Amino acid sequence: MAEPITLDIPHKLGRDAARARIEAGSGRMASFIPGGTVTDHRWEGDSLFFTVAAMGQTVATRLDVHEDKVHAVLDLPPLLGMFAERIRAKLQKDAPKLLE
């Protein structure tokens, strides 16, 4: 297993509003992985767990929603590990848009 990608996405929405925006944009989350589609997602408290399928691989992802940030963890399989820096850069650039 490749090293997970971790990222904090700051926001000023508060926990409930951030959670609502993430839920509304959950279908767009797969776009952070080339060719990805969300195959399932579930909330456990303020944590969203979802799986993205891409290139015959699956990426387990967790978003922990806090009052002032969202902490994201993506566990990349070895095949997608070679794209880790590109995926991280795309997340840093585009993930805040999910909270707008």
C-alpha cells in the first residue's frame, strides 16, 4: 500500500454547513482520481467514508468534518501511488471548491 495522501481543507462554514456541502457535492469527489467514480459512501458521525473506483483499483477515502477544516485521507493502492503528487495537487487546488 502506498503512503496515504492526507490534506486539511480549511473553511469558515461551521461543521453542519460544511457537512451539507460535502454531501451535496459527493458525486464530484471522484473527479480527484483520474477516471474515478464513487462506488459507495456512508456517514459515521461527522466522518464520511467513501470508495472511489479508478483504473481497476479502489481508493478508500475518509473525510473528517471539523468546525474549521475538513481532514481528508486517501489510501491509494500501489498502482495509483505513482499519481499521488498529481492527485494531491488537484485536491489542494479543487477540494476547497466543494465547500463553496
